[in-house]
Amino acid sequence: MQTFTMILEEVWTSLFMWFVYALIPCLHTDEVAVLPAPQNLSVLSTNMKHLLMWSPVIVPGETVYYSVEYQGEYESLYMSHIWIPSSWCSLTEDPECDVTDDITATVPYNLRVRATLGSQTSTWSILKHPFNRNSTILTPPGMEITKDGFHLVIKLEDLGPQFEFLVAYWRREPGAEERVKMVRSGGIPVHLETMEPWAAYCVKAQTFVKAIGRYSTFSQTECVEVQENNQFTPEVNQLQKGRGPSLCHGRDVF
């Protein structure tokens, strides 16, 4: 009887151990991400438009989705466990995310992204260095110089509500006085100067973003001339970028 009992205990022990070893791989699969995490996170920011990018996770024959989250300065300092889902990038297919609407203050932001495939998710990949919108690249505005009679008119590229423009203009002659006009928004024709016949007038402009306190470089200078019969004659690219009077003796605001 004792021998039978020992054999029965060994059988039950063997069955129990087999069950445990069979269950471990299932538990292991649930706890460990089976997808690689996105790599090479970076932010491309131009004219206050911020694009988070990363290398795509490739799974042959499958579509991988991505989710993006961020932390502002407050969350980063006082609530580090709190991450906020990005406004536009919940389960997106593209390996990039426009985070412009998420970056609402001039402070450092942490950004992270993970991949999803069915019920599988990767670990989070975090941007190596926090992003601050004051590092955005500002470009000179596009501008269109026209006339209304003898009036010199400029129309600047509309870059959005955060942008203002500093326009410098002068009559091209020795000792000419340079005037400056602050234009509050783009896309609207603005009168600069009443021109005299046969005189050439030059214009250049730069963008300004008050939220980050920064200016772009000036655009290339463009000069125009009105003949006596009111014919408008543009002089394309005759002056190099930045040339012209360097002192601003007058300033207007539009």
C-alpha cells in the first residue's frame, strides 16, 4: 500500500509540474512586448509647425499602428507618471505625428511613441531631449510687391495667427531714409509708400513670433520702379539679401 501511495504522489507531482511549465510561456508572452519599439525619434519644427518623426516598425504583411503621448513641464516636474495622449495621433499608420496643437507653451516637452499590432504593443520610446518650441526654424515670408496707381503695396505670406511681419522699405538713392512698418497678419495687401515717377523703391521683410520672442532673417530685397506713364516695372533680385540702409528712422504699424 505504501508503495502505491508513493507512486500516486509522484504521478500527481509530475502532472502539476508539467502544468506549471506549460503555463509559464503563456504568462511570459503577456508580460513582454513582442513588437520592437520605434527608434530614431526626432522633431522637425519650421515656422511653429512641429512634426514628431520616427523610424517605422516593419512587420511583413501587417499594418503597424502608433500612439503618441506627451508631458508638459508641469507633468514632467510634479506628475511624472502622467502622460497625455496627442490630439491627432492615436493609432495612426504614419511614422510621424503633427504635435503642433499639443505644444501650447514655450517650455520643454517630453514626447514618446509606441507601436501596436493587434493585441501586441511595444514598449514606449522617448524623445532623447525634451522639445521646446523656441527652437523652431523661422523663415522669411514670401512677399508679393504690386501697385495701386502710384501706391506701393505689399502682400505677405499668411503663416498663421502667431506671426507678425517687419517690413523695411526705402527709396533707392544715396542717403535714403529707411522706413519700417509692422504688419500684424499676412494674406492682406498693405500700402507702404506713395511713389514718385522714375524712382526705384526697395522692400524686404522678416517674420516675428511674439510667443517665442524671435525674428527670422530678412527676405531677399526686391526693388520696383514706376515710370511717368504709371507703368510698374519690377527689378528682380537686383539687390542682395540684407543690403540697403541699415538704420530705421521711421516705424509704422498696420
